[in-house]
Amino acid sequence: MLPAWAQEGGAPGTLHALDRRENRRRIARDIAHGLPGWENLLGTLGPESIEIANAAAPNAGLVGLTLQEIAGRRDCDPVAAALDLLSESRLDVTMVLHYASDAAVRTIARHPLMLVGSDGIFGARPHPRLYGTAPRFLGRFAIREGLLPVEEAIARLTSRAADLLSLTDRGRIEPGKRADLVLLDPARYVDTGTYADPAHPPDGVAGVWVAGRRVWRDGAPTGERPGGVVR
């Protein structure tokens, strides 16, 4: 959310910048007018589209509120609310950005060059993608809605992703590869989390094997800890 100059020097430099009134004014100007090459999230999306997913003390009670709502509670502008929140919680704050429509997500999902991954971050109220990325793409878009063939969805989650990252020892079920396997019940496998209640692992995961050892069985970990690669 901050321009690059306000992040120079890492976390200590950022906290120092937030403590100086002239820097705060400069940040507010940059958010209002933008900078070349900077993804100005607050200025572009607006404070009503930025929701707090996790915040360290003393701001844990703000989880689930938008910057617009926090600014209203504090009787200040949203930029000041954001900067105060970062300063008070020593930068230990994560957010959910509401910026893409469901139609846009489905349009991207259909594109043949699209692959699947997630940058979901654990916290008190994470983005639903933390638990639901694969079950939404495979379970909802492919299996239930027929947005793309199931085989195509699986390839984008496994072999094509491994190929793109040059992970030559995984991504396919064949001799010589890691025995990393997932067994799904397609009738039950789908995402169930929402933005308000996101922490729901998908149903229908009958088994997970990592390096040949079964680490998940019918909704619970088995206690197995893979010690090496099984081929």
C-alpha cells in the first residue's frame, strides 16, 4: 500500500518514515495522485475495497473491517487510518483486496495459458483462497460448472505448474517422480469458505500422500511425517 520510497531500509525504515509528519503528507499526496510504475492499491481501489485480515495488538479487534469503516470509527481520513494501523501494529497487518468481479475471474480461468496458485496468508480472517483455491478451480469451475474440462483443470494444478517452475521430479504420476498424490471424492470436493467465514478446508479429500507416505486420511492428519522421497 506504501510507495517504494517509504519502504526503503526495510521494516525499521518504514516505521521511521511513518513517524514523520512530512512523510505522511507525502504518502497521502502519492496515494491521491499516483506515481509512475507504482501499483497504488488504496488510491485505485478505494478504502471500501480493502479489508483487514489480520492485525497484531492493539488492533486485533479491527479484523474484518474495511479501511473505510476504520476511518469512520476513528474520525479520520482513510490514509491516516491505514498509516496509524501500520504504525501501531508495527507493520504486522495483512489485508484482503476486493477488486475482481466473479465474471472476470471466470474469464481468466477459461484462458488456456492460465495456471493455478495461491498467495493466501494465514491469519485471523484470511482470504478464502487460502483454503479454497484448488477446490474452487477444480471442484466448482471444472467439475460442477463445466467451465473447462476436468483433465485440463488438473493439468493446470499439477503438471503444467511443475513444468513452468522446472520441478522435474513432480507434477505427474509416473515412474521416477515423487509420489505426491491426492485422492478426491468429486461429488464432495468444493470450496465452502466465504469472506466472512473463510477458514474451511474443503470436504471430499479422502487422502493425501507426500513422498509416498499418507499424511491425510478422511478429514484428518495421520501423523505420518515424510522422511524422504519414495519413488
